[in-house]
Amino acid sequence: MSAVDQPADTAATRHPQPRGGLVRSVRDALVVAQRNLIRMLRIPEVVIFGLIQPIMFVVLFTYVFGGSIAVPGARAGDAQAYREFLMAGIFAQTVTFATAGAGAGIADDMHKGLIDRFRSLPMSRGAVLTGRTLADLVQTALTLVVLAVVALLIGWRSHENPASVLAGFALLLLLGYAFSWIGALIGLSVRTPEAATSGGLLWLFPLTFISNAFVPVNGMPAFLQHVAEWNPFSATVAGARQLFGNSIEGVPQSVTGAWPMEHPVLASVLWSVLIIVVFRTLAVRKYRSATA
């Protein structure tokens, strides 16, 4: 074979360049998302175990604490009032705790070398992480559906029209998607899936419990009231309660007059968009350096 017939050994053939263009980036992300969804279907125990924890929280908080936690504006010991107060918090906790799974999945792909194989393909760099977070979003949505059915069975009710209820769940999923980017960054920053799971849960517990999710903020010390009411998690919980019609009429959302509690839906959207912009940028940058 002559020199003319031989393929040139150039940098482009040794290291395929990612394809450009928004349409191709979206297509690549959807392919990666499909791969992750198929993997979830082949390992159903992951989905099943992901459902057990939030269902346990619903049952425990409803029947163990429901009669002893006073909801502002409700009659003492009113279990129904606490159910309606609680469920937005449980829904929000469920979508945020999916962060640990997202981080562990990405760390596992890194550990097994799958990310390096993706990197060898001519595909958008950000598509790998975007596809993963989209697949996690689908799994979270399915979990919310099951959890909503359980909530209805134990007596939770919404008092708004279906469009408002769907908007409440959309608000929750937006927060879950935003937090999945935090999980992606954690997964890229640690060496093992176990470390990603621990790192993902370590900061989630104070975030979710120093909030208005499970107990009224007015019972907290003054400095924690301010922390709780400026917590993005609290804004989503308050926004979901408002859209579900679970806010008690005549009772103010805020104890300290914090702006996020006065405008919880808008505040939740702004917090989620800000988290997505910041942590997607950091995660993609970390992905490029971690696989270089």
C-alpha cells in the first residue's frame, strides 16, 4: 500500500473530537439518558430500595409524630393538618435525597472506566453528565408518583385544581434536577461510589432538617429561623404547599419576614435555576479535568 492509500495517523483520528452544535449535544445527552434508564430497568432493586425510604418516612412521621407536632393555625393534635403540612416536605426530601444516588452512579462509572470510553467517542462533553441527570430525573418522577399514591392512601389531600398540583410537582422536580448536578460534582470529585453516597448524604441531612419541612420554623431558635427561611429547600417546600393548597389560611408563611417565604414559588425557581447554572458549570469543568 502506498503512502497515499494509507490513512493518516493524525491527532484527530487518535483523539476523536466532540461534535458541535446544540442539536447534536441534545441527541448525545438523550442517548446517554437512554443508556442509564435501560440500566435502571435491568437493576430494579435500585428503584425498589429508593422507594422504601420515603415511604418509611411518610409512615413514621405521620403515625409517630403526627399527633404531637403542633401546626400553626391548626387544632392541637390534628393529625390531618400535620399530614397536609408534612407531605410537601417528604416530597422535597425524596427528590433531594436522589442526589446521593446520582453521585454514586457517576462515581461508579468513573471507577469502572466507562467515562473514559465515553470520552473516546466523538460526542459532546457535557452530554455525558446531562444524560445522567436526565435519567435520574425520570427515576425521581416515578418515585414521586408512587409516593403521591401512598400519601393519598394515608389521608393526604390537595385543595387546588389539577394544574396547580402538577405545577407543585414540577417545582419539586426542578429542585431535584438542580440538586442532581451537585451530586454529579460530588461523584466526579471522589474515588469510590461509597464515598459519593456518604458525601451526598452528609450535607443533605442538615439542609433538609433545618427547614420548614417537618416542623414549623417558629419553634426553632432565632438564628436557625433565619437559616431555615433562606434555605432553598424551605422555599420549595413552602411553594409546593402553596400550590397544593396545604397552607393554612390566615397563618403567615414566614416568621422572620424573609423574602423567599413571602414569595416561595418564585424563590424556589430562582434558587433551582441558580444551582443548575453554577453546579453544571463546575461539574462539566471537573469532568473535563478528571478525564483528561
